[in-house]
Amino acid sequence: MPRIQDGDISVYRTLGMAKTDIVDLGAHFVGQPDLPLKGHCSLVAQDLFVEGLDVVPAPDPHERHANVCGWTSDPKNRIIAKRLADKATLVVYEGE
């Protein structure tokens, strides 16, 4: 679900990256020392476009950073989020 403040979701474009590189990217730009990441989900941008959402590059803090935009205050967001979650691939990091 999007952040309430602006309706966007912060993501990283990882298509073509090795799992170890994705883990490193997440650890450096997303995780916190006292709250390490336990995994990540992958989804192709086309799945977002089909739902009327967009992926907008936001190269700060990293060139692969982007925002998923187009969420509205409509209660149907939960339905869209569920459909996207069903299409996503979950990668749980070992030891978690």
C-alpha cells in the first residue's frame, strides 16, 4: 500500500540483477542496522501498468530507485495491492 503522505511507493528496479546484488542494494539503501531486511519481492513493471499505476524514476538515493505512482484514495487500492501481491515473487533471505 502507498504512503499516506504522497500516495507513492518507493521501489528499486532490479530486473537483471543477481540476488546477491539485490540483497546488497537493500542492505545499503533500505535496511537499518537494528532492523535488517528479511527478504524482498519482485514484480515486473507491466503488472503495475495493467493496474493503472506508473513507475517513475527517482534516482535519489540510488540510480535504480523509483516510485510507484497513480494510487488514489479509492478503497479499491486494497484489491489492486492484493492482485499485485499474488503476482509478485517473494525471496526470503536465509536465516530469516
